[in-house]
Amino acid sequence: MNLVNIGYGNAVSADKVIAIVAPSSAPIKRIIQDARDANKLVDATYGRKTRAVIITESNHVVLSALQAETVANRLGDD
């Protein structure tokens, strides 16, 4: 199992990641709210601004304070 660092000591399984997107669009904001309502949201920002949204195979949504491009590069390096 490969883990990808998503910032501040947090990691996600690289095998389970479906998408890494920026949080700025309305559809992504709806996905975040739906995940929050379904208790499938993991906030790994430590109070910082959300800059990347990671969607997993299990429909969990992970928020990261790192840029989406940075997380994608780390995922590609593994």
C-alpha cells in the first residue's frame, strides 16, 4: 500500500484515490457538503484554507491545505 503525504503529517492510500480537484467550483462544494452530511468527510487542513479535495473509491472526501497540483505530483512520484 503506497501512502501519499497530503500535508501536516497526514497521508492517504494512493491506490484508493480517484480524483484530486480544486475546491473552488460549485459542484465540488456540493460534493463536500454531501460528504459532510453523510459523515464521509475527512478534514486534514488543520484549520487552514482548503486547497485540494481528494475523492476516494469509498466515496470519502479528504480536504487538504496543499495545492491540488502538489498532491497530484506527490501521487505521481510514487
